[in-house]
Amino acid sequence: MLELRHRGSCPGPGGAVAPPPREGEAAGGDHETESTSDKETDIDDRYGDLDSRADSDIPEIPPSLDRTPEILKKALSGLSSRWKNWWIRGILTLTMISMFFLIIYMGSFMLMLLVLGIQVKCFHEIITIGYRVYHSYDLPWFRTLSWYFLLCVNYFFYGETVADYFATFVQREEQLQFLIRYHRFISFALYLAGFCMFVLSLVKKHYRLQFYMFAWTHVTLLITVTQSHLVIQNLFEGMIWFLVPISSVICNDITAYLFGFFFGRTPLIKLSPKKTWEGFIGGFFSTVVFGFIAAYVLSKYQYFVCPVEYRSDVNSFVTECEPTELFQLQSYSLPPFLQAVLRQETVSLYPFQIHSIALSTFASLIGPFGGFFASGFKRAFKIKDFANTIPGHGGIMDRFDCQYLMATFVHVYITSFIRGPNPSKVLQQLLVLQPEQQLNIYKTLKTHLIEKGILQPTLKV
Amino acid sequence: MTELRQRAVREPDAPPEDKESESEAKVDGETASDSESRAEPAPPPTSVDDTPEVLNRALSNLSSRWKNWWVRGILSLAMIAFFFIIIYLGPMVLMMIVMCVQIKCFHEIITIGYNVYHSYDLPWFRTLSWYFLLCVNYFFYGETVTDYFFTLVQREEPLRILSKYHRFISFTLYLTGFCMFVLSLVKKHYRLQFYMFGWTHVTLLIVVTQSHLVIHNLFEGMIWFIVPISCVICNDIMAYMFGFFFGRTPLIKLSPKKTWEGFIGGFFATVVFGLLLSYVMSGYRCFVCPVEYNNDTNSFTVDCEPSDLFRLQEYNIPGVIQSVIGWKTVRMYPFQIHSIALSTFASLIGPFGGFFASGFKRAFKIKDFANTIPGHGGIMDRFDCQYLMATFVNVYIASFIRGPNPSKLIQQFLTLRPDQQLHIFNTLKSHLTDKGILTATTEDE
């Protein structure tokens, strides 16, 4: 049972010796006998011991059922188990990529819903692991409270960010105005209600468990909900800011796996023994090239490049604009050594491609740390996968663990280097002020704009 | 050993001798399981009796119950006097005290985590926890404090760069810590390390965010800092007194020594106290004015024209109270109305912070968070009710007192691109015209 068959999301190079999906179920049996014998002692103590025991004493979590569809199984029944699993992974990878393309085609609103759906599923997966680790299915209220906190935090974030984009829509409706103005207070009141419910739900023998689950819920919220909102904010900057980073991470996964498979020799880190330095470096270079090319292809289309705006007249999202300089071809003079290679003096690039190099570098060098973190987490809690949602790949978290750091990085990158504060947020805040303050600001702005020559002074007739 | 002697705030009868209880706390805190009474070989150094010798000798004649009562009383007065001195010294010193309290609370909670998980020997972990504390503090200070020091920051070139790329720098620092954590994972200790990682982050979330909200409140005006904190302290003391004298019906299973009589008595007493205190404080500029940084004198000043909130106004008393008091109108500061809201929160919801901390202590079988303050326990024990209060005051100010800071908005506006500026200007203009605030005549002024 101690042999950890690792199905990390960044697939280890050096052979696809991933076990077939069914094996995990056999481990479930041992787990049950160990827990029932301890029921007499205080439940808190049992789990207290769990904390301080070495990793090896902790029972393995029974994984959920195999969900590979029957059709696939029949079609592949002829092959040996190693190739069968490889095929399942391959087919599912292609399915996921096509779904991704389909949703991009359907537009930004669908993408937002998709991000939200993934966030909810990731939250569910991590919480379920927490329940299993702490056998806390029977704790009163706890599942309700976890979902309630998820709802609260989502409400808070959506109010803070998305409402800015809907400013014109919001101005029309009176009730929405009220909700926006007192948004923080309402969110805080909702959170506080949940907090008080938690305190009132503390049951004598289960204090420690309840506190653990409370903390587990909060850390999970911190990770999944904040990142998904950063992803949505990146999306609103322009779909290219959403697509290029995510594709770079996926490309890094796949190319690192392939390089490792063919050339892998030196192990990278003890945590993930199947990763190699050859895979890491090969993945880095291919991802940079891939990002460069993807940025070039996508920068041409207004659909990808323009910030997403909500038009109240058509009541939908539109992406139409004059592309900024970032997305207009410019000539760059090549440094001399490249000149000799390419035999050109200058090259036409989108400035965005330079940024894409930075994004791809991050995706290849630091992104894997997210994967290592998730691997460590799985080893710590002795689970093979986060869940069994996607046959051959594990849970949604397994696919998205490298993405988390990426989303934050892209957001920080955009706010630091690409643009300053969000104009719609500034406008939103302006509209909330007191009328005298607004008038003062109006006058200050007017003087400033006239000075700068942006605004022509109105001539009196 | 299963008898948990709780040194919660409102205990009417004092626990026995400090020294005995410490040794029990030592063992309780460490062993995860109740039924084993083995002595721990290497206890963490939390439980030394800190009561000064002077006090010990002076009170040695009294019985242990009264002795503890006196120790608590003397320390309470000492803390309150200390609080007054610091208020007198000004906002800068207050800010530093808030920082120190934050660091001490963080230290206490992390130490409990180490005790619970026996994780003293984990590689790197103490360094990483403190490093994360530093990162998060750096981030928060950069986000909030630079707004107040805007002019100073713009003048100095290195500060300007730090401020412009602030988020990126903070993120890089945090990421370094994250990567160090991943690299420090040791084979047999994965779970422990993840627990400590989670523990550190939740502690940061609680302790650091609240202390920054406290500093925000402080910058609004010292009255927004002093009145809420005093209300919570007053509620503690009043509920204790009422419970001591009239307490009969238990309030909640979690803290068996709290009673409904104490709760309700404390509520009314706190509201009255809040009203009186805000009346007294609203008269002084040094409490009422926002703290500003004066570039010329290079120090903090609290000098301004008090806003409407702090000017006496006439209120009509509703008929029912008119007959009682015999006055038709009363002169109050509008702030006093707000203070009723603050006191109500402090008495009704603040105790939930205390219950949370009590539950936490029971869950991890500790008597106090630490033994920093003789007779009272650790810093966290004193501040557990304050956490929700700080957030509430901040949200209250942002929602009801003032909106976003106009000067900050202007700064943000000036950093936008010209076409964005023009767009916002035109939208604002049409909005003002629609509302009738802006007319042809006003535009000419």
C-alpha cells in the first residue's frame, strides 16, 4: 500500500506505466478495518494522533469508482493494459482540447461559465478529500457551511470585479445600485452569518475536526476562488490573455512529457521521480517557441485581442475595438548574430509576442512547482488522484494544478506592465461618490485635461 | 486531566495556582490524546510563570482565588494605562504597537501549531513561516500605506519604482517562498509540512489582514480606532461583572461560564459607554481628524476642520423618551448614532470571536494561547474579540461613512491613458448633467 502510484498531472516522462484505473479500489479494504477499531476513544484524539504520526502510518484514502465509459473499454479491450491506458489518456486529451476550442468559439460568456464550473468542481474535489481524510461526513452542518462559504466568497468577488464591467447596465437598475453601493457590507454580513453558524455548530467531541475542516475550507477557497476570479479578469482584458497562458501550460505539460519519454535520463526532483531535467529544459524551449507562434497567430484577430465589453444595447458581450499598439505589427531590428542566421535586418513582430516569451518562461519554469505542490499534497494524503472525473487523467484539479500560479502571474503582469488601474473601476467609484465630491473632481479633471490638451476648452458663443 | 480549566475572559471564579495549571497545560498542549498521561520529554518553552516576583510576594498572604483576581485586576489596569500612554504618544507609535501585537499573535498561533504537530524539527519551517509573514506585510503596507504617503513616494525615485511595481515585487517574493516550500518537502513528513503550510496561511489571513484594517481605521481618525476597541474591552468587563453578580442562565455550551444575564447586561452597558465615550472624544480634533502625513514637517499631523459627523446637531427626541427625560431636543454628535451601531456589534457579534477562540483552545487542548501576560494568558487571549470588530469597522466606514477616497481616485485617473481619461470625463459629465448637478452656469465657474 505504500507504493504510491503517482498519476500527477504533469505526466512523468520515462514510460507510461500508469496503472489501469481499477487497481486503486483494492486498497479500500484495509482502510476500513483500521478506523472501526478506534471508535471507542475520543474522536478528537484519534485524529490528533493522525496529525503527529509519520506519513507511513496513515491509511490510504479509498478512491472512487472507475468511470471509463463502456464503449471505450470495449473498443480497447484487445490491447495490453499499458497501451490501453495510453490510448484512453490520448483520446481524453483530444476530447478536452476540442471542447476547449468549441467553448472559445462560443464566446466569452461561455468561457466565464466554464471557469466558474471548473472552480466549483475543484472546490468540491478538494473538500471531498478533506472529508475523507478526517472521516467527517457526519459532522453536523459542515457540508452546508462549506458550500455556503463558497457562495459568499464568490458573491464578494463577483461584486467587486464583474460589477465594474457592467457599470452602464447597473446604473439603470435601482436595486442593483443599492446592492453595489453596500456590496462590501452585504458580503461581510453574509460571511459573518456563516461564521456564527460555524461557532454555534461546534459539537463537544468534534472540535478539532471542525476546526480542521473550517481551515481546510478557507485555504481551498483562497486557492480556487481567488485564482478563478483572476482568470476571469484576465479574460476580460482580452481573450488572448486567457488563451496564451493556458495553452503554454498545457503545451509545457505535453512537451515535457514527450521530451522526457524520448530523452529522459537525469531525475529532476525527488518529489516527482518521473520528471527529468531533459524533459524540463526541452519543454521550456518548445513552450517558448509555441507561445511565440500562438501569440503571432492570435494577435491578428480582433476577437481575441480586444477587451471584453458589455454593451447594454445588444445586451451581450462584444469584442470590438481598435487594437492597441501591443497588437500592431512593428519592426524590430535584429541583433547582429540573429541577422546572420535569418538573413534579415528587421523582423515584423507584435509587441505582444515579447510579452508571450515572459509568459511562456514562467509557465515552463515556475508552473511545474504548482504541479510539485499538488504531487506533494497527494503523497501527503496518500491519494492517487484528486478524483476520478476524467477517465485516464484523474480529477479536474489534476489537470489544473499547474494553472493556478499562472493565473496569478498573468494578472500581476498585466497590472504591472501592461496597464494601470482598471478604467471601469475608476468610473464605478466616481459614480458612487457624493455629488459635491463628484463636482469637485469634475472640475479638477477638466482643468487637468485642458492643460494636457486632451480636451479643448469650450468656446462661448 | 480531561477537566479543561478555561481561562476565558468572563470567569467568575479563578482557576487554582498558576504553577500547577501550567504543568498541566504543558502536558495537555502536547499530547494529542487525552488518555495517555506520559510526560513529554521535550516540552516547548511556553509555560513559565511570568508573574513578577514583586507581585507574588506582595500577594502571598491571600488565598489563591483572590490572589489570581488581584493579579488579573492589576494587569488589567496596567494594560489600560499603557493604552492611554500610547494614545498620547500619537499615531506613529500606535501603528508600531499594532504591528508588534500582530507579530506576537502570529508567533503565538504558530507556536501552538508547532506544539500540536511536534514539528520543531521540520527543515526550514520556522524560516518559511516568518518569511511569509514578512511578504504579506510588505504587500499590505505597500498597497495601503503608500496612498497616504503619496507625495513622499513620488519624490524619491527608488520609492516610486517600488510603488509602481509593487504587486509584481510582492508576488515574486511570495513565489520564492512557495518554491522554497516545495523544495523543502521531506519524504516522511509531507503531511506535517502541508499542515503547517495551511496553518501559516490561515493565521496570516486572520492576523495580518485584521491588523491592516485596524491601521486603515486609525488613519480615518483615531476615534475610529479607540471607540471600537474600548467598546470590546468594556463589553468584556461589563459582561463579566453582570455575570458575576446576576449570572444564572448559561449562554452557550462552548463557554459554560458565560450567561445570558452577563450578555444582555454587557450589551446595554456597552451601548451607554459607547455613547458617552464618543461624546467626550468628538470634541477633540486630535481624535477626530484623519491622520495625514505632512511633507514639510515630515511627520503625522491631525489637524483639520471636523466634518459634519463631528459637529453638534439638534435631534428631536421621540415622544416616548420625551416624557421620561423632559427635554424636547437633544444635542448630539451624529457620530454617536454610529457609535450605537459599533457598540451593538461589539456586544452581540464580538463574543462570537471569543467563542471561536474558546473552541480553538478546547480543540487543541490548550488553556491559553501563551503565557505572556500574567493572569490573562497570551496576547491572542486579549485580542480574540477584536478581530471581527476591526473588519466590521472598516467595512462600516467604507459603506456608510465615506465612499472611495477622492484624492486616490484622482491619482488613479492621472495614470490612465488619455483616451480612457476622456471617456471617463465624458461619462462623468453626462452623469452629472443627468442628475442636474451640473448645469451650464456651474460649468463656467
